[in-house]
Amino acid sequence: MLSAELFLQGWAAIVGLCLGSFMNVCIARMPEDRSVASPPSHCPACGHKIRWYENIPVLSWIFLRAKCSSCGTSISPLYPLIEILMGLLAVLLWREFVPLFSLSNLAAWVFYTLFVFMLVASTYIDLRHYIIPDQFTIYAVPFGVLGVGGLQLLGYEGPHAMTIGHAFVGALAGGGILLLTIGAWWLIRRVEAMGFGDVKLLAMMGAFLGALPAVPFILVGACLVGSVIGMLLMIKRGSGLKTQVPFGPFLAIAGIAYVFFGEVLIRDYLPIWWLGAA
Ligand SMILES: [Zn+2]
């Protein structure tokens, strides 16, 4: 039994590595509105078409010694790091969602792995370009709501199991609470507290995780992570309060933390919240 379990986790790791490889394409192309499907991957410096054996996650980067085989331009270590990160997350998600192999658990793993994929990609793109692609936020809301409905039909009962109605309310609550915050902040200070990308991102997360206790958990978590990193940045750069830090990555990090630890943390430490949850 143990070896079968290891085999399945190894398979999950390979899927994760390949997702990481695809994420690298998304990260490079989506901010410029280029298709992620065509043309095939090529070296950004010389246009050399990347052959299949030069496109194997992590291994190719090592065999190519971090250089394009045609022009020798160096390939950033961020490429294999993203692949390793996604491989690791896919295995951790497998351990959380597939304690027993069943169709509904497998479907939940696929669903929440794609969710985490979108959060990691959004974080990277937001940090580099100060935008979050709509494909990973507002366009993913119906996918999240219908996916929760599909899991419900399959009789899924594992972590984050809920009804399609909860997913719908979650999306409204996630987007709504940030819209209200922006509106209130605008009335008081006449500045935009955050971008609408963050509103769409939290709406998407609400669709995948429900309203309670996920949305308040993510908001509080994002503010905590944000204040720590914000203070560190201020100390390092010696700049004032106006240092621009995008909020989206903190929401995404808190969302990933919620997928893994949220339910347990709240059940053990804040049971009063749990009573209101589904
Ligand atoms: Zn090249």
C-alpha cells in the first residue's frame, strides 16, 4: 500500500512540474496579451525553437546549464524554481485532498490544484507587472462556482466541501467586501485603496472557498502578511508609508494558506466562526 501511495504522489509531482512549466509560459505571455497556446516556446533572445527535450521541467535547465543551446543567453533560475514550487504544492495538495483514492477526491485535487496554480501565477505576474490577468480572476469565477457544483454532484465530502450556493455567495462576498472598502476609502481619503484586480481576485477565491470563514480569514491573513513585509521593505529602503506594494500577492498567499491550514486553524482556535460556516 505504501508504494502505491508513493507512486501516486510521484505522479502528482510530475503533473505539478508540468503545470509549473506551463505557468512559466503564462507568466511570460499573459501580461502582453499573447496566446499561451501558440507559437511554440522559443528563446526570447534569438528565437530558437525549443525542442521537446529542451522543455522538460527542471532537468532541461540543468542539462542546458542554464543557457539557450543556440545563442547561449542565460535562462533564469526562476523557471526551474517555479516548476519545483508547483511540483511541491501539487504533492502537498494530493496529501490533503486524496487520503483515499476516489473519483470525487481526485476531482477535488484537480480543482484545487488549478486554484493554487492561478494564485501562484497571479502573485508572480502582479509582483512583476502590477496587474493580475482576468483569466485567473473574474473569468475563473464561473469556473469555480460550477466546479464546486460538480464536486457536490460527485458527492465530495473532503476539505472545503460545500454547495454551489455557498460558492456563489462566496464570490459575491469576496468581491463585495473589497468593493465596499474601496468605496469607503474613496469617500474618506479620495484615493483608491487598492486596484480592481484585487476585487476580482478575492471574488474568485470566494467562489472556490466559500464566504465563511474563508473571506475574513484571507483578508486578515493578507493584512498580517502585508504589514510584516511592508515594514521590512520600509526598513530596507528607508522610505515612508507610501511605498507601493501590491495587495494581490498577500491575498493569494493567505488564500493558499487557507487551503492547507484554514479549516483546522479556525476549528481549533476560533470555533465561534465555525458555527456560522457550512
Ligand atoms: Zn537563444
